[in-house]
Amino acid sequence: MPLYKYLNAERVDVLDKLKIRITQPSALNDPFESLPMIEKIMEEGDFYSLINDQVEKSELRETVKETIEKELSPYKKFINTDLFESDEFIDVIMENFDSLTRPFIKEALNPENLNQSYSENFKKSFSNTFGVLSLTQNPDNLLMWSHYCDSHRGFLIGLDQNSPFFDQRINDIDTIRKLKNVQYVSQRPQIDKLFKSEKVDRDDYLEEIMNLFFLTKSDTWTYEKEMRIVLPLENANETFEMANGEKVYLIDIPSSIIKSVVYGSQINEKTENRISEILNRDKFDHVKIFRSELDMNNFKVNIINA
């Protein structure tokens, strides 16, 4: 079954240059993208154990010492800071590290603070790291023709979902870089513990987390029948910045992946002629051309041979 990308008339460059955008979660049209609820990061006891394990390591001691020296540096001309920089004082801090840090850790793990801060931080981090190529199995949806094709003035490209392009995994445990279905749910997904202490299959759990962040949407969007491939932004072959400061990341696609083009029912002659001119190139000999037309009896569009 082919997959389709809805494009407005200005995106003729996808065919012309064979480059397509992978979009950061923050730039997608659903504000809930990559924003699941996070109930807790981990159990308090596990967090304290982790901290205490680190206390035993000399690296943490050195970090504490360097931090004290840095913080006290502006006051050296006014007071003698030798006592606070001494090994004896550092020993006291390390011996009482748990009791000194517990109030701050408890506040950091407070569920009331977690969901918004951690969810938004993860979304920001993902938006700086990954891009999403969104496709659909549905070429005749009225809403999508209106929303993504400038009220039917744009066009669709049909893509071969069996192409190696849609499976770019770098190893057997790679949880992204492969075409997957979007899951539609009625409630916001919730991650009960981001870091689990109990024994779990880490590969399966990592895939579960990635699916919650990238492949789970409200059932309001069910009509889109979306499939996605998530790729690192560093894989982009071209980047540029729009006037509003938003960065755009483009990735190369092979001409062989394009199997069809569907003109919108309201496409203008100039856009159609430009697309036709591009498709006359030898590399597009295999591409079939279709047209959508308004059904005379029902609220739908029909896909017919051009």
C-alpha cells in the first residue's frame, strides 16, 4: 500500500530537489506532540541510593570541592575561605550529603512539579534532536486536502513504503529510524516512572518510551491514519532558517520512492504545469499521475487518472 504526503503548491521543490522536511515536535501542528504526562522520574528510595552510590566516588568529591572554590572566589578578598576549602570541611559535607540534599531531591521529585517541567524539557530536548516525517494511508480525506494542501490547491505524492528509506535502523535495538503507525488514544499517555528500578527488558522499555513521545496522539486525529519515521536532525542534508527564526531540516529522498502524484481538485494551471515539467525528467518515468475531483453526489473527492 502506498503512503501519501499532502503538500501545498509551494512545495513543488520536494519533487524538483528531492528533499523533504523532517519536522521538530515543537513545529508540528498538535501542541501535545512529544508531551506525555510524567508521574515520576523514579522512586525516591532508588534516587537516594543512586546519589549515595555517587557519594562514594572520588569524582563527586572533586566536583563538590571545585564548586565551593568557585562560589567562594568572589569573597576571598574580604574573608579567609581556607576553612571552607579544607579537606576536613569537604569530609563533613560528604558524610552528611544525604541529609543535606534530601530536601532538594524531595522537592525535585514532587509530582506536582514533575509533569510540566520534565515533559516540557523532554519536548525541548527532542525538538533539538529529532525530526518527524508524517505520512498517511489516506489520499482522499477532505480535511487533510483542506488543511495541508491549501484548500485542495496543492498535491499529493505517493511513496513506496517498502523502500529501504523507511528502515534506516543502525542496529537491532534501534527504536527509531523505522516507519511506524501512530497510535490514537482518548487520554493523554502517562509515564509512571521514566527510570524503572525493577527488572525490565531495557530494549522494550526504551521502545515504549519512544512510542509514547513520538507515536501517540489524541484520537481526535484518527482520521489522518498517520504513519511516521523519526530521524535525527543531524541526518539532515540541508538546513535553513525561516524569517520567524524557525529552523527547517531537509533530508534527501530517492526518486524511486515516488510512485505517484495526485493533483488537487483546485490546483492552478501554473502549479500543474510546473509539476508536469518536473515529472517529464527521466528519473520520474515510473511515476503515475492522478487527479482528485469533487464527487457530484457525496461530500468526498475521487482519485482518477489524469
